[in-house]
Amino acid sequence: MLTEFLLQVKHATNQIVMNCADIDIITASYAPEGDEEVHATGFNYQNEDEKVTLSFPSTLQKGTGTLKIDFVGELNDKMKGFYRSKYTTPTGDTRYAAVTQFEATDARRAFPCWDEPAIKATFDISLVVPKDRVALSNMNVIDRKPYPDDENLVEVKFARTPIMSTYLVAFVVGEYDFVETRSLDGVLVRVYTPVGKAEQGKFALEVAAKTLPFYKDYFNVPYPLPKIDLIAIADFAAGAMENWGLVTYRETALLIDPKNSCSSSRQWVALVVGHELAHQWFGNLVTMEWWTHLWLNEGFASWIEYLCVDHCFPEYDIWTQFVSADYTRAQELDALDNSHPIEVSVGHPSEVDEIFDAISYSKGASVIRMLHDYIGDEDFRKGMNLYLTKFLQKNAATEDLWESLEKASGKPIAAVMNTWTKQMGFPLIYVEAEQQEEDKVLKLVQKKFCASGPYTGEDFPMWMVPISICTSDDPTCAKMQILMDKPELTLVLKDVKPDQWVKLNLGTVGFYRTQYSPDMLENLIPAIKDLSLPPVDRLGLQNDLFSLARAGIISTVEVLKVMEAFVNEPNYTVWSDLSCNLEILSTLLSHTDFYEEIQVFVKDVFSPIGERLGWDPKPGEGHLDALLRGLVLGKLGKAGHKATLEEARRRFKDHVEGKQILSADLRSPVYVTILKHGDSTTLDTMLKLHKQADMQEEKNRIERVLGAISQPELIQKVLTFALSEEVRPQDTVSVIGGVAGGSKQGRKAAWKFVRDNWEELYNRYQGGFLISRLIKLTVDGFANDKMAAEVKAFFESHPAPSAERTVQQCCENILLNAAWLKRDAENIHQYFLQRKAPPAMV
């Protein structure tokens, strides 16, 4: 490979230091402008720091010149840098594509360079490739000519890129089909799919073509390149990557088949497309100064992807889903002592991998949602435009964005936001009310919320919290909005009658949890039952209570009683969140001898809605009904609800025999039900379906549920399958995770399997964030102190630098589970028994 750099020597030197990893330099020379070239005489590799120093025999003087480097690199199998991706052709042959994944610090594996976001340059890329292959890069092709030395090769030359960072450079060589269109503003949009699957690119193409003009309009800045390609890559560690003009995706994040794709996959594809296209402006056009500001890139894109999907698909009610998918997930992680602030100073490349987590993405997105709400859409858009135009093609830090938003809104943005990004954690706001004639007087107290119970630290962290308050008079409109900037606050709500309820955090937008005094909470329960409280507020209330119980601030039994108030609940997202919390409780109680009792509780809570929905879509139903049906049937089936289990078995038999193919939305719930209550024949049938599946989405669907099987020897079979050739490297994690989450014996087996195969798993993911995900999925469900010690000891002797923080978080979670079990198990057991007891005779 040959790389040429046009560079400027600012101080006379006889050395050039650059980034390079797994690369051997053959020759290097520097030619000052108008002078002859000097050959480098030494290459000193600092492998630990991924750098190389080129030494020259004479001093290079100030001025511009050309550095030429001839080198050899490897096309690796690590899903990072320039790597091989394996795929099968329609006729069943195994082939390889060559693709790139450079974020965060892997461009240096493809070519020697200055691999930091702030060192921007323009790139002229040419690729020499087999003539029957597709070759793509960030820009459009400007020339394609036969390669002189080999008639089977062609040289493809691409237009010069704008000024950009190395981590956004990309090239792909392989066999692909595509569909194309032009967006309203004239940008050529293409979606590249595996050969023969062009049809499956149409959904993403529509979303992309609608999204580009939406962002152009939102930021009031045009998309700067002539084209954008979205391409599905077979082996891909992340979900997708926003390379400028050539966005790479996992197949499941891009391809949609009208017959075989379920509603949640469509939604996922729409969100990921929205996320990556937002980066074309926020991240690519204006780039973070350094990885410390990664959260800004990712948090922002994770927020605006919802704005974009809401624009394209209002029927998804996507903002309610945001609360369940991002907001509550971030709060769960951020309540731990081993969380971290949104902004983390980053040194070595391995530390960058660590922060691609729920704090950077989900908490980042949640505080931006809170900020957007606090500023208002109009000023927010003005501020965004100021920021993007001021730093066009340059780099910026978090403070720069605050400054632009402050200018646009006149509000103290930096002061408020620093309390959310520079310190970890978030507040719990305790509120009590006192009636004074016609008014209600509220007393608010803020303290850090901790997963381990009431905060007892020496210092008192404080947040500037935008608080909105509504009453039963109008549950959808704020009666009062204030910025709480001190530890305690007393407010007077005028004209609120004694029987009216009061709720904080309208829309669940503020990043805090609320604890109501017992009588205030008592007043709110009927508003859940009669649905007068909006869905997102019902969800937030239940989630706060569940977290308070988990932290030992209130009793779990209190929450179970509130959960029973959700019998009339129609909203998918509310059910989804309720279901996640019951799953957490169910995992906890799998460590007791009354696990069956919680299954009865789950059946009682879910069967009324199950009966209302039935198995088949009714006329006039939409996206959310399909999601809800899948959720409820899966819940009931797993819990062993007799009628659901029988129907699932009947439909599965018809599906396998080809009599009546299951609709895509019913597959997960049916698969999980028959596996949970299945035997070796069931497992063999599922593995056969996996082998026959043509679509990655269907393969993934099966991989995720295989762990539901409960016999020990079959669990082993699934774990062995996870590492087989049948499963793509990035998907092994979800198979093992499924086993760990499937049952008590699955959890033990998965943990043993990870330890026994640690070398292979660690080498496969080379420290990237998949290793963190694997650890979390495998050990998070344990609940005794001994296990926490065992996990800690294992990783002390088998270090995984990029997952250090994850290991600490998992050990903390295990100890918290153990404490929760000790504290509440007996009360929960008594509650379940008393629910079943016949009413006493009077």
C-alpha cells in the first residue's frame, strides 16, 4: 500500500511521529517542496502506544513537503481497522468482503496517519480491486480504469473529501446490489444490500430520503456531500457507523423484508438510520475536539434519532418508548457507585472503548432531551445552527455547544448542564404536600439517588433541576415550572383542592427520580387505574417506585400492589417497562424456593390484556398493537400460561410443517414459549430453522431465545452452538447472554462457559465493547456475595482493560441483588401467599 501526505513542517526536526498499529513500513521518504527527497533511515515502533517514529538522516526544514510511505498491513478478522467480513453467496459459496471500522482509534491499522479527531485533513482515495467487485468510499467515483499490471483488476479513484477526521474515513470492497433514489434536496441516496436482496433495502432507503431533508431543515445547514451510501456488512461489531457519505450497518440494522421482518425491526432500522444520518452534521461536519466529548456526539445523535423517527412515523409514539429504552436504562446504571460522569477524560485508546456505554448514549440523550425541553424547540434550533455554522469543518468541545445555546436562549445553559455532565449520578427529589385552605404547599428536597439506599456521603452533590408540576386539573399541562438550584425548596400551588393529586416531572423529561409522601402517592394510584395520568407519566411513576424498592427505600410489596393497578393499561410502552421490572424481580426470585409464585403473579397481571388482544391482529390495529401482542404472549408463554402454551405449540407445528407460516411479529413469543417448555426435539427443530433461515434477522431472533431451554445437557448444547461457525462472531454474545438470562441453571452454565472459553472470546473481541456486553449479560443476574468475589477474582487474573468498569458495575449489582433478597424476600413471599388465600369468612 502506498500513502502520500502533503504536510507542513512547523519546526525543524529529524523525526516524524505518527500513529500506526499492526503495520510494517517498507520505505518512507520526505520531499520538501521543490527539493529532493530524503529517505527515512529508521522506523521505531512503540507498539504499546500504537505509534511509529520515522528518523531522517538530515534535518527537515520548516515548510511544506510530501511524505511518502510504502507499507504492508493485514486484513484482520477483528472487526476493527481494515478487516475481512465473511459472507455466503446465493449459491452457497463462502466469500470475503474487505471493509473498514475506524472509530475510535483504528484508522492507524489501515494506514499510518495522525489518528486523532482534531487532526483533520482532506483525503484522496484510490482503490485497486477485482473488476467484478463493488468498491465504495466516502466520496463519489471520479475515475475507473484498468490496472496496468493485471487485467482482472481496476483502479477506482474517488473525489477529494472535505476536511475531516481519520475515524470517519471508509472503504468497502465486495459484492452488493443496491436500490437508489434522490432526496428532495437532490442528494443521491443508495442502500447497498447482499446480492439478491436489493428489495430489503427499500425501507431504509425511504427513511434516509425523508431524513436528509428533515435534518437540513432542522439544522438549517445543507448536507455537504453529493451522495450518501448506506451499506449492510455481514460481520460488524457495533450496530452501525456514521462514516461520512458511506454509512456501514449490521444487516439487522438496515435490511427489512416485508414478509419476514417484525415491527420492532422496522422501528430499530428507522432509529439507527436516523442516528447515523444525524452524525453527518453533528460529528462529521463539526467534530468533537477529543474523545472526552464523545458523549456529545453520541448523546446528541441518540436524542435526535427519536425526533427524526417521530417526524417519519408519528404512529410509533416513539418518545414514550424513549423513556423505557434510554432514560430508565441510564438511570439504572447511573445510580451505581461505579458509574461515571457523562464527560470522562480519556487517555489511552483502550479507555475510549469503555465509554461507549449507556451513560454516553442514553444518559447523554436524556439530558439533551431535558435541555431541549428547558430551552424550547425554537431557541434550541437557533442555538444548534449557531454552533454548526461557527465550527463548520472544525472541532468543538461541549462548552462550545453550551455557549451557542446560551446565546440563543438567554438561559444559564452551561451552569445548569455542568451539574449533569461533570458529576456522575442524578437526584432523588422527595416531595410532601400540605393543604393550606385553597392552596397546596409543596416541600421539595433533593439528594443523590443511590442504588444502595439513602445517600449518606460526606459531600452533598447538587443539581440544577428543571422541574415541572401538574395536577389532576390538567394532567398534560404544567401548572408550574421552576429551576431547583438548591437542596430544599418550598412552593405554593394556588387553587388546588384537597382531593386533587399533584405530580412532578410531567412527561418524565427531568433526569431525576421522585419519591412522594405516602398520602401524595395514595392520591396518584387511582389516576393510573382510570388512565387519567398520561402513559409516559404512568410509566415514570411505576419505574421510580420499582427503583426505590430495589434500593431499599420503600418495600417491594408496595410496588407489587401498584403493579396490580395496571390491569386496564392499554399502552405498549408502559407494559414493556412493567415487564422489564417484573423480569428483574423474577431473576432475583429465581434464587429462592418460591420462584413459581412470581410466575403466578406474572400470569395474573398479564392474562387480562392477553385475552383482550388475542393472537391475531384485528382490523385497524397498528405498529404498537403488534409490539404489545408479541410482548404479552411471550410473557404469558414463558410463565407457563396453559392456554398460551397450547396455542403456541399448535401454531409452531403448523409453521414448521409449512401449513401456516407464523407472522414475523409472533415468531419471538412462540419460539421462546415452546423452547422454555420444550425438549431436545424442540431444540433440534429450532436449530434446523436457524440453519434454513436466509435472513440475518430470523437467525438473530432464534439465537436470542435458544437460552430459554431448561435441561442442563441442552443448555450445554446451546453454549457450544454459540461459538460454532453457524453463529456470526458479533452474535455469539447474544446467544450466551440468552442462556444466562434464561434460567438459574443457565446462568451458572453460561458463567462457567465464559470462564472456560475466555481466551477465545477475548481474542475474538480484542477488548472492544462486545466484551463488556458479554460480561454484563453473563453475570448481572447473580445474587450472593460469594459470586461477586468470584467474578472479581476471575477478572483480576484475566484482565480486560476495556471492560474494567463493567466488571466493577457487575460486582456492585450482584451485591445489591444479594442485599435486596435478604431484605425483602420474606415479605414478598408472604404477599404472594396472602394473595392466594381465600377471603376470611365474616
